[in-house]
Amino acid sequence: MELEHSINEIKTISLSMFRKNFFGVFHGSISARVEKNQFIINKQNAIFDNLKDDDLTLLSSKKDYRWNEASLDADIHLNIYKNINEARFVCYAMPPYATAYAMKHEKIVPKDYFGYMRFDKISVYDPKQYDDWYERAETEIYRYMVEKNTNII
């Protein structure tokens, strides 16, 4: 029941995020923790505006054949779940306007009342060298979240 419920939640959230331009057709990743060492995540070829059950895969911390089909961000999601016990969902999205804004600013300040009340100011993370970012991302992301006590990077 928990797995089915999590799958339905991911489908709903993914569609909503796609409609708000957080996901591109094939760009991004979304997952939900099912148990302490298990999570579901989209596969590499998932289309976020119409996720099907077959577009998701159940992974555990022990790597097996399913990791070959999973999103390339699966290691990042795993490390967040392993190191942040209260994490229930993880999402990697790059909304184009926020991304472009972040390229020139160090903080994002929501202009709407609810956004400002919820987030105040969002610090923009600068990964510095891009050449080896993907190798560093799986540890740097969860460390930043823990050190800054934030849910957003």
C-alpha cells in the first residue's frame, strides 16, 4: 500500500511540476522514500508530464540491475535519503527562469507573500568547478543541506 501510494504521489507531483515549468520533458528526477533503505525514482527515459508505473523503478541501497535504468541522479537521491533521515521526497528540477536568475544573483527572494513567508531568501549554491561537479554532487548536495539546515539547493 505504501509503495502504491508513493507512486501515485510522484505521478501527481511530477505532472504539477511539469505544468509549472520545473521539469523539461526528459530533464530532472523525482523520488520518494518507501522504506529506510528503499526508494522509487524515475527511469532515465521518463516523460514527466505523463509518468506511468513503468517509468519508475524501486531501488535499494544495494545496487543491482535496476540501477542501470534509473535516473542518472539516483546516487544523489540515495545519499540524501541515507544522510537526512526525515527526507521523504527528493526532486531535481531546473526551472528555466529561476535558473537564469540564479546565474547572476547570490540569493533568490520570492516576491509573493506565501513564497517569502515560507522561504524568506534562498541562497544560490555555487558548485565552483563544473568539470567534476557530477562526481562531487552526490556528497556535496546532502552536506550543504545538512550544514545549512535547508531543503533546497
